[in-house]
Amino acid sequence: MEVKSVTCVAPVNIAVIKYWGKTNEKLIIPLNDSLSGTLHTDHMCAKTTVAISSRFTKDRIWLNGKEESLDNPRLVACITEVKDRARNSGKLTEEELQWNVHICSENNFRLAAGSSVIGRLVYSLSSFFLLSVFFSVYALATLYKIDGDISAIARRGSGSACRSIYGGFVQWITGTNPNGTDSIAEQIVPASHWPEMRVLILVVSDSRKKISSTSGMQRSCETSELLKHRVAKCVPERMTEITKAILKKDFETFAKITMQDSNQFHAVGLDTFPPCVYMNDVSHGIANLIHTINRIAGRTLAAYTYDAGPNACLYLLEKDVPSVLAAVNYFFPTDRPKGEYYRGLNVDVTSVPKEL
Ligand code: DP6
């Protein structure tokens, strides 16, 4: 039996300029540009294998060994579009194009952490299912030998995950085309540009977020005046300034914009009606601690950023990891072993490992 397969290993990304809101729900076209660092760590990645064969009787997907329904419209849209592009590229025979697809995706978060803490954290950062959808598209595009940019298709799996297609710092640009073909991810710099950069993930809560990003951002678009101001004025300026800071390796400016953008994103959540509240008291406590240690040190040691949940992501330089961790451990002691609780330590921002 002939089977063609491709495997890719994909990491998560942490946004410093947040994506929040869509102009087209179906095509997942964002309201604003966004920018993130892609994490490179063996602890937090998803491995997806995609196979096509004449013997497969239907399309199927397994996540962490459990077969899931293929009813999800986002996944169906992705598979259909990849097949259309493959047909146009003429690189596969008509017969091969008729073959069904099997997708198998696993994350190693639980295995690596020795508990589900990191796994669930990542689930809330970017739903594992949608991450899998996204990387299925990536693997499928390779399998179907599609040339050119595929982030525009993959974006339809999950918005923010499309930035993980590249390593280092990556922007996802809104684009101007109403059909979304120019709404793509682009690498700003590879990880080797700023090798000292580190990310600490502080797990405040490992439960799933109460309001999904998809419905939270819909509600913000409908009700938040602040979101309009953010999109028209703040994000364009910040994208320009933070890109310059990354190119110059200016951590002070990078950190300030990162914290300001996270704060504004959560302010938009509060300006939404009914409000979307993602940070809790511990999240705010950590943000206060970071401002305090930065003030005492007389320079910026770390920058916090929070996605649609209470967990803190700290961007910092390698030389400051020991002092920042010491402060966090002192003020937020935990009964869990430190090594496990702050498992995100020494997460490098580096290129996407691919096994293609
Ligand atoms: C707060 O990518 O989860 O993490 O496109 O609807 O699937 P959908 O939303 P999603 O949004 C994540 C938003 C964010 C900020 C960011 O990562 O840019």
C-alpha cells in the first residue's frame, strides 16, 4: 500500500503586540498587525504527522492518541484549500489528489513536565486542537508540494498560531486584500539575532480560560471603543517602534512596549461589555513585582505579558534569569518543586525545528 507522509514539530509563540479582533471571522483576517517570539524548547511543542494513501477510506484526525471529529469547519476549510492549491500546482497526480488524509498530532507537554501543568498552560495559550490544525496544514502543504506562502491558508486553522511558522521574532500582517491572501506571517529576525533572549512562563492557573479568545475578541469588536483607538493609533506605532528595538537589540524599549501592549489588551478586555477578565490577583501581583524589581535595579530586568488567561510570560535576557527567578520564588512561593513549576525557564527564542 502506498502511503506518503510528512512530520513536522512545531512550537508555540508568545505575542508582544497582541492580535485581538478580526475583520473577517471565516477567513480569520485580523483587525491589527501582531508580533511574537517563537519558543524553542523540547518541553513545549506539538508533533504532527500527516499521511495520504489510496487505502484510507476517509479523512481522520487523532489528537494525543484519541480520534477526534472532523466536523470542525476551520480544519475542513484548511484541508480543502490545500487540496485546491495542490491541484493548481499540478505536482500531484489526479489520483493522488483524491486520496484521503490521516492526521496524527501529539504534544509532549505532559511528558516533559512530568505533570499536566505545562500542557494545560499551552492549551490555554493556543488551543492544542487549533495548533494541530495549523501544523497539519503546514505538513499537508509539504506533502502536496505546494510552493509559496502557506501561512495565509494555515491562518484559517488558528490566527495566532500562524506566527509559529517561523522562528525568532515574527509579525503577522493584516494585509489589504479582502480575501486575506496577503494576511501572512513574516520573520523579522531569526533567533540567532538575539541569542540572549529568554522567556519564563509562570503558571498562575492551569485551568482552561473562561472566555475563549474567539468569542472574547468578537465581543470586544462589537462593544469596545478602546479597541478602535488601539487599532487605529497604538498598534501601528508600537509595531514600528518594537521592530526597531528588536533590530537594535534595545531591551529597555522592547520591554516597555511589550508591557504597555499587554496592559492595553487587558484594558480592552475590561472595556468590553460584558467584560472579558483574564488576569487574576496573582497575575497583577507578578506585574507589580516586575515593576518593583525594575525600579530597584534602575534598569529593566524583565517584561511581563499576558494572553487570554492569568499566566505570566516574562521576556528577559539570560544574565537576569537568576535574579528575576529568585524574586519570583521569594514573593510567590509554591509547594510544587521549583524546577517543575517554572519549567519554562531557559526557553530560547530560536528557529522552528522541522523534521520534514
Ligand atoms: C490573546 O489565535 O486563539 O493570544 O484566531 O480565534 O483562534 P483565533 O484566536 P487565537 O487568539 C489569541 C490571541 C492572543 C494574542 C496573540 O497571541 O496575539
